[in-house]
Amino acid sequence: MNFKMNEAIEVLERTPQTLAHLLSGLSDGWLHADEGEGTWTVAEVVDHLIEGERANWIPRLEWLLREGEGRPFPPFDRFAHLEGQTARSIEARLQAFAELRAANLVRLRELVDPAVDLERTGLHPAFGVVKLRELLSTWAVHDMTHISQIVRVMAERYRADVGPWTAYLGILRRK
Amino acid sequence: MNFKMNEAIEVLERTPQTLAHLLSGLSDGWLHADEGEGTWTVAEVVDHLIEGERANWIPRLEWLLREGEGRPFPPFDRFAHLEGQTARSIEARLQAFAELRAANLVRLRELVDPAVDLERTGLHPAFGVVKLRELLSTWAVHDMTHISQIVRVMAERYRADVGPWTAYLGILRRK
């Protein structure tokens, strides 16, 4: 196992700034691109990250600490962010994400003592028993999954434009 | 075709700052992680991006503009950055990348008039005839490939730690 809470926090606290520098001020062509029918735009990925901050990570952590293995987490709707959206700018979305994330990292440090709590367990509705450490590791890797998705969505836009170089560009070989 | 030079520049000018926010100050555990024998660390990916700025993109652009289809580009050694490295900090590497990239974008604007030059052609040693537009599109997608690689390398470190959540984390399913 490689998880250390302070190192996971290093990643979690960097994601909002990383995305702000990647996405702020980009042309609509980049922000409105997707990978085809039923796939997400860059802006929708940021909305999904916001929804996770609001309804997933800290609420589940609190549930695990309160309920243990007694009752499973309420399910998290991974598509909730696609409903009832207001047309916020990408900058407003990134700002909302940054504020929620910062508050959640304060809360994480209040809730968890890594010297004693990492092996505490809860009940996932699909997986069964899960550990607090697994939930926190997943939070960090979830950020990386969606940073990867964002650059993949952007790269897709130039699939035809790169011509024969497709062969050398791994990001265009996987979906 | 989606390529517009000003939009490609938006991406190219954001990558150094994006990586600076993602990587500066990270623990060695993140910076020294790789995906196994023969794979690159995060720091080696940044070295590869530096080598591209130094020896690939602008030199090939200049070659294409000078030689047309007369003589193929000299081959680019995609592993050159693994030789003779000095042990620079990640911050020094990111700074070197940012400086080279900024200078290269100035040079790009001097060399290319997007109203007339995008369909100009050169000769790639493996692919044959390639267009200037394809070279510039590839430069931008190459950035995205390596941002994606960096977060994939980092995510790999927590493969065991996330436990059953592997099933929901796309970044752990592909190599």
C-alpha cells in the first residue's frame, strides 16, 4: 500500500488550480467539444467534480465514521450534474470547485486522524465492506481519471487534424 | 478539420502552467513513481517535453518551411531525454520547459502566417508527405498525451489502495 493521507491531500489540493490553468479562458471550441453522443464536454466534467465535492466524498466519509458497517452509503448519482444546470461560465465552475474542495480538505483534516482511522470500515452499496483509506485513495485517483478525461476530450477534437501522427499519439488510441 | 492556429496556441501556452500547478512541490513518492520496468517517471515525462521543445517541434517546422518535400526531417530521438540527465529538481525542469515553450511560441508566430501556410508540406522520415497543420496539431495533442500519461503514472501508485473502486476508475483500466 502506498497511501499516505498527507500525500493524497497534496494531489487533492492541486487539482482545482491545475484545471484552472488548463481551462480558464479557452475558446468555446475546446470547452464545447465532446467525444460523441452521450459523452461529456470539458465543462460537464468540471460539473461532475463539483457534484462529487458536494454529495459524494465528504458525505460518504461522514457516513462511514458514523455508521461503520451498519448501513450502506446512500448511492451517489454519477449523472446528477447533467440535470438542472445553469449556464455558468467555465471560470465560475472552476471557482465553485476550488471553494468546495478547499472546504472539504479542511473538513477531512478535522474528521480523520491518519494514525488511527485509515483502516476503519463502512459498507458500500455495491462493493460491500470498504476501508476509509480506500475511499480517500479513490478520491485522489478520481481527480486523475477526470484530468485524463478532460485532455482526452480535447485531443479528440484534433483526431483528423494530426494526419498520420495518430500512430504516435497514445491519447487518440484509447477511449 | 478543427485546427485553428490561435486555438492550438491556447493549449500550447497553458501546458507549462498546468504542469507547474500539478507537480510543483509534490512529494518524491509521486515524482519517482513509474508504471514498472522501462516506463517513465513524471519527471522523465517533463524531460521529454523539454527535449521536444529543444529538438523537435520548431526545428521540424523550420525544416518544413525551408526544404518543403525535398528532404525528410532528421529523425527525432524520443528517448534522448533519458541520457546524460543532470539531477534537476522538478521545479527547475518545469521552469526550463516554460521558458523554452514561451520562446517557441514567439518563434511560431514569426514563422507561420495561418492565412497562407497551414497547407504547406514537408517530408516525414516514416510517414512521407505531411502538412504544416498536421505538425502543429500534433504538437498540441502531444501535450495532452503527456498530461494524460503523468496523471496515469500517478494514479497507478494507488492501484492497490483504492480496493474495489478500481472498477469505477477508468484511468486504472488502461495502460
